[in-house]
Amino acid sequence: MLRQEVEGLWPELEWIQNDELRDQVTKTWVRSFELSPLEPTDLTKIPFTLLVPDCPATFMEHKRCVVHIARRAAESMREFLGRALAIDMDTVIAGAILADVGKLLEYEKVGGEVRQSERGKALRHPFTGVAIAMECGVPDSVCHIIAAHAAEGDLVKRSTEAYIVHHADFMSYLPFKNLAG
């Protein structure tokens, strides 16, 4: 049941050509829901960030936008730079789908309202996301994207795929941050 709900949230899972990787990505989302107070339907209602007061975009609007931006950017880079720069499309797509999987552990529901949990204050989503993904057998190249997609990644050497997802994520985040303040 939960697996089917995850697949319903993420039609982009079908873009991952490698069956094993697609299954690992799906299992990671299922596991994250098992550890979270959130339900799959919550992701179509809650704001994608708690850093922007009254954020008007939902979690899934932001996340699906990031995946689409990352895929299109990777396709363009392959088209124009593919001779000189190798890009693994499955890694880009899987990393984009999983980048915020740990956020499910940053939220809690209190009286119908969603707010940051104590765990969310102590451990940001790149850390919890990598932990869940590793538990589900996700390859290190994809875990690297989860770890490096946010500001924490500024301290590591990002792979090409991680740069793509990082910039796709910030393209869909920074305009909202600018609106807020």
C-alpha cells in the first residue's frame, strides 16, 4: 500500500532505467514514511521549506520541479558537453528524487499544524536522508547527491551529478527565499 502511494507521488521513478536503483529509491521513500509522522498525502499540502514563512509552494511541487529541472539540465549538458563530460542520468534522477527524503524526519504534526521537530533541529535532512538511503542500499554516488545538495555540500567536492541537482534545488528554492525577505 505505502509503496503504491510513493509510486503515485513520484511518476518520475519510471525515468530511472536501472530496475535495482529504481527499487532502492522507492524503498528509501517508503522507509522515510515509516519513520515519519507524515503521510504521503501530506506532501501535497505542506510547505516545502520551513525557512520561508507562509511558503506558498508545497513539498511535492518543489520536489517534482527540482527533478524536472535536473533532468533537463543533464540532458542539455549531455547534448552540448557529452563528448567531454560524462553524466549518469540515472544518478541525477535518483539523486534529485531523494535529495529531500530526510525532510520527512524534520517535520512533526501538532494540532494539525506542521512544524520543525526536535530531530529536525538537531539533524538536517541531508544527514537523515543519507542514513535512510544507505539503509536501503542506495549507491554511494546517489547518497553523495543527497549529502551535497544543500549548504552542507559546500564543504565537499561535488560530482557533476551533484552539481546539477544542487543547482536545480536552489533554482526552485531561492526565488521563494527572496520573496520572503
